[in-house]
Amino acid sequence: MTARGVPMLWMGEEFGEHKGKSKTVTQPKKIAWTLLEKELNQDLFEYYKKLIALRKQNPALSSSNIDFFHENPEAKVLAYTRWQEQGSRVVVVANFSDSVLPQYHIPHFPKAGIWHDSISGDAVEAGEREMSIDLAEYEARILVLETDLPQN
């Protein structure tokens, strides 16, 4: 939902359905809607709803602008920013490792200020060109500059 291009969800992927594509069009595999009755699947569905809402609300995620400003192969961390010329900006920091990374240091952060984690709701402060952030294992933090948050 934060990458360039139009996102595609495949047959219930947003709530954990994992069946492959049917071999023939005349014998489609049915989606297991009962998965939504399980808490873990419902949580995944709510997560996708937040991502979809963020994508609709933030013009940076509809632009073609993307910059991978931090790559750390040893720690398995990647960070990139999406932005729109009118100033809207989103930063994604992804931990692809099975390790918790407390106060992980990110140099060359795109902009100082208070950033809002769009999933947890936490506020994270970035200093001048750097940020330290807690990253759980296999976690992606999606940060929006506080000045870019939609007004209620």
C-alpha cells in the first residue's frame, strides 16, 4: 500500500486468505469468509483498512516520487520516503529481521519534526537529519509528518 503504483489485493488477502488461483475459470476457488470470525484474521483486516485509508488521505502515496534513503543489509532494515510536490510526505521504515531493534538509528532522515505512526498512533521525533526508532521483528513503521495529518 505504500509502494509506487496501484496496489492489488488478491481474493481475501486482506484478511489472510491464502488459496492460489484456480486452474480454470469455470471452477473458481471460493473465498473462506469464515476466516473473518478469527481474531488474528480480523486484526489483519483492520490493519489493511488503516493502510487503505492512509493511501486515500495522503497524496504522497499516489505520486511517483520515491527515495530509498537508508539500507542496512546486516540489520535487514530498509527505509524510503514518498512525497508529493505540494509537501505531503510519508516515510516507511521496515525491519525484515527476526530481531527486535530498540532505538534503531536512521541517519539521513528526510525531515526533522514530529512524525505520526499511522498504524499505532505513536508520535516519533526526528532530529536534524536523523531518527532513532524502536522496531519490532518483521515490522514496518509508516510515518506521516504531523503537519501532513488530515484535519478533523
